Amino acid sequence: MTASGGRWSRRRVLAGLGSAWLGPGLPWGCAAKSERPPAVPSEPTVWLPPVVYERHDDGMGLWLFEDHGLPLVAMGVVLRVGHRHDPPGRPGAARLAGLMLLEGIEGGDRRELLDRFGDLGTTTVVDVGPSQLGLQCTVHRDDAPAALALLVRTLRASTWAPQAFERVRGDRLEVLESLQGSPDAVVSLGLLEGVFGATEPATALGEGTPRSLAELELAQARAFLEPWLRPDAASVLLAGDVSPDEARAWTEAAREGWEAVSVAMPPEPAPMAQRPEAERPRVVLVPWEGLEQAVVGFGGRHHSYGAPEELPRMLADSIMAGMIEHELRTRQRTSYGVRARTWQTQLGALHQLWARVQPEDAGQAVDGVQQYLQRIASSTLAPAVVEDTRLMAMMDLMDDVHGPEPMLAQLWRLAAEGLRADALQDRLERLQRMDARYVGEALKEGYRASGLCWCVVGDERALQRATRVLPRRGVVTRRPQALFGAAEG
């Protein structure tokens, strides 16, 4: 998504393309020639290693991405349970339970567990998403069999010490408190309420609320995770210097003694509570006195990764981020840069764009974005812009599978979304065939003004200026604490 070092990012390329939309009455200039990135090759050669997926007789999965460039193996063990499975009234249980996995095994403590991984030259991290929870690490291939066995052991034999639980819960409460002081986090939660009607927006991201975490007991967190600690709910992910035969042998050794259970898998969870469509706000205002720069954001629903409509929309999102940045930063000089992100939540995917502006510029920024959205509805996207974006997306895809850890991230995503092993190759082939017409249609559909919600975080000056140009209906005011689950008052 972003560039590192001296690489040119897609956003930086597109930020100078002020004339991307062709139509009458659009006197947009382009960035100076000296500001443009180096020319993109006409059709870069992109090669993707094949992904292998196998399933053991007991239901345990194995994902493999083979790359012998370095003697390293990135690995993960994941369970098909995430924060969308949080029990009713206990949001945050999945994340807390996942973090407890790192607090010791077989009666030991956190330090002893870290020493075990340290002896193998690695550390491990836990990741919890809407539908997946697991552990991952990267090791030298000589230590890979032992590291994989230790990952599986960490899942199966966690200590669940009461003192560790209290410390982990205290850490999560501190995280929630610090997020309440982040305007960027607050604008995202405001958009979650508007787009999905989430009654407690923070819970849609799996964070829980201060109240729910304070009330959650150790026995409840443990009881939540235990039904999923079974081989038919697990998958092993391996990326790097490992052959298929080695992957099978390492996995078989790691899972030794982990027997399949006869009880049924826990049922699918009920959908998260949300307001009816007609009752959802279109504008969420968050008063924040003393905030030096206001934050203006807008967003809407997105497609899940791998869905047929997701790829043209991804290209459209990249183009939109560049266009809006050009409008706000270059033409209006109101912004410190536009940021974009797609969130995976319990209610679906949310794509948002947001920018920091001076409080007195909040109304001008909102009005500029709205006018831009109106132009999109009656304009035609220049094919050259789509072509540049498509080529850079192909190169980004190649970067995303270069090296064991980026490759592991791709396996993690494939497993989480339940995609086929050839999904990445299919993605590349679709990128190669992508037509500008589909991207233009995705841009118009994804950024229809009627499908977008707004959130403005700022002091009284910023909110007054923004509300003059924002929609008049469906406007609500929220305190930051309320978006994290506290009662309004």
C-alpha cells in the first residue's frame, strides 16, 4: 500500500494526475515534470510462485508458498475463529484470548516461552482478525521443524495464569484509552457508525469496550477459545525455503498427538447489532476542543478481498486517493496529505479516506471533495491513468510475494477469506486483462455521494464550517468516548 525508502508509491504517482478526468470545464493542471516519478515499464514481467493447499484426513489444512532464495521460513498456525465470534455481550474476548497464548505454556510464564522461541532465533506474534486467530514467526530453515512444533504446542498447552490475564487485560484497557486520544482512530469509528450502523463502533474492529473488558473473566476467555483448539479448525502456513515433502513432514511431526474431536464445531455467530439503514447517520460530528488540526473523513462499504468486484474497486481507490490529494493539497492547499485505508470489520469491509486540515479550512475541504465527487458522476476516466495504476498494481503484487514474510501475509489472507490456492495467480491474470471501463464504473459506483458517510473531528470552528456544506439530514454528534462504548451524556 505504501512505498518505503526511495520507491515511488502509487499515491505519489497519482497525486500529480490532476487531469485524470476528461470533460468540459475541468481546468486542472498537472505537477511539474521534475516532480513526476520515473517512467513505468510498458508491461513489467511479473512472476508468482504457485501456492499449494492440502487438507489432512482430520481436516487440518496446509498452505505452502515455496521460495528458496533465502534459507528462511515464515510460518503460522491459525484457527478459524476471530472477533466476529465474540460471545454476545463480551466483545474483545477473541483478542484477549489470543494474547493469552503468549503468556506461557505447560505451566510456564511469558519469559520462559519467549526464551524457547529465542533459542530458535525468533520471536512470535499473535494476530486476530474477524474470522481468524493465530501465531506466526520466521526462522532459519534448520530450526523450522522445531519452531512449528512450538507454535502448535503454544496453541494447545497455554498456561492461562490469572496474574497474566489481569496484566493483559490492563494492557488492552490502556490501548483503548490511548486510542480515544487519537483523532485518526476516532474518525474511523465515526465512519463505522455511519456506514454500518454499528451501535458500538469499537466492537466492530474486535477491540471490545472498557466495560466489556473489565467484566470479562479468565474462565470466559478460556471457554471461548477451547472449542476451536482442534485440528479440523486449524491450518499450517509455510512460506520460504521448504519443499512440499518437508512441509508435510514438519506438519505431521508438529501435530502428533493432536487428535480430532467428535463434538460439532461451534455454530456460526449471529450478526452484530446495527441500526436499520434508514436510521444510520450520514454525518458524524465529534467535538474536540483544543485540537490543532481538524480531521475530515468520508467512506463507504467495500468488497471483500478476492470478490469479483474488489479488484477494479482497488484500482479505483488508488486513483481516487491521488485525485483527492491533488484537489486538497495542490489546488486548495488545505490538507497535510490524504490517507486511505480499507478496514476488515465484523460487519464487512469499510474503505475510508481522511485528511488533517486547519479548522478554518474544514468547510472548504468538505466542499472541494463534494464538488469532485459530482464531477466524477459526469466525467470519463482517462485510460492512461488506469493503465499506469494497473501496471503499478502488478508490480506491487510481485513485491507482496517477494520474501518469506510478505508471502506468509498472502497465505494468511487467502486462508482468512477462504480463497482457492490459485487466487493470487487469478488476481494477476485479471490485472493483466483489466479494462479502463470497469475501473471507471467501479469508481463511479463506489463513490456515489448517496452511498458515502462523513465524519468530522475538530473544535467548534471546524464543525461549524463543515456543517454549512455537509448534508442537512442524518447528522449526529458523538463524543470520542461514546464511539468506544461509553454512554452518551
